[in-house]
Amino acid sequence: TDQKLATRLAGVKTLRAKAESMTSAIADPENAEGLRALADALRFTDPVSTPETEQYESRIDTLLDSIVYHSDPKERGELIRRALALVNERAAVVKAAK
């Protein structure tokens, strides 16, 4: 049904919106650009959540929360890279399942 599909699409859309909203809150340009790249990766990934992808989405969400609380640009950059790697891993899982 439409409701079921909307629920399955909500996870990635929420993550993308979160990453996009964070870019203006990050002062250093390199990490703001990294967040934009992360938001773009989330925009272009398959948005349908499955039981196989939920663990990736949860970990990405946790990393996004951590990015907000870290003030050290190097640590922030590493968290952004880890989140982007998880988006890519999630995409591979989705592709393998098709």
C-alpha cells in the first residue's frame, strides 16, 4: 500500500534532510562540503529501506548525531567519511539484493 511504501522511504529521506540541514551549522568549509557530498549520496541512493539496510541507516543516523557534537574538524571529517562509506556499503547491499 501507499502507507507501507511511504514508511519504507522515510528513513533515507530523513537522513538526507538531517545531513542537508547540518551543512549550514558546520563552520569549516571542508566539512560542510563533506556533508553536502553525504547529502548528495543519500539523495541518489535507493531510498527504500529493507531489513538488510536498517542497520546501515541506524549507524549513519548515529554518526550524523556525533558530527554535531564534535567540535574538532579532524574528528568531524573522519565521522563524515565513515558515514559516506556506510552509504556506499548500504548501496552495495541494495544492489546485491536486486
